Amino acid sequence: MTARNGSKSARLIETTMLAPGMRLAVIEFHGREILVGASKQGLVRLAEAEPSPPVVEPNP
């Protein structure tokens, strides 16, 4: 999906396989993180949250 300004409005953050043919995915869409379940039967939105703040690594 491409926004009007040419940037992408959807981004895949993470996926996890639960079982063959079953996955969880976190998708960022317009500043929100959406957790979806994916299977052969389709997609289901499970949860939605504000994006997590970036992790800052401490300097040694």
C-alpha cells in the first residue's frame, strides 16, 4: 500500500509461526500496530496498540 506522498502506509513488523498454516503477525498501519492471526481460512484482527517506542541501546 502506498500513501499519497509515495511512502508506504503499511509495514510488516514481525511474524511468528504458531503451527503449520497458522501465524501471528504485527503490522504497522498509519501509526498503529495491529496484531493479526493468519491461517488458510483468512486473517483475523486480534489486537491494536500504539507503536512501541524505539529501543535505545546503552553506550558501553
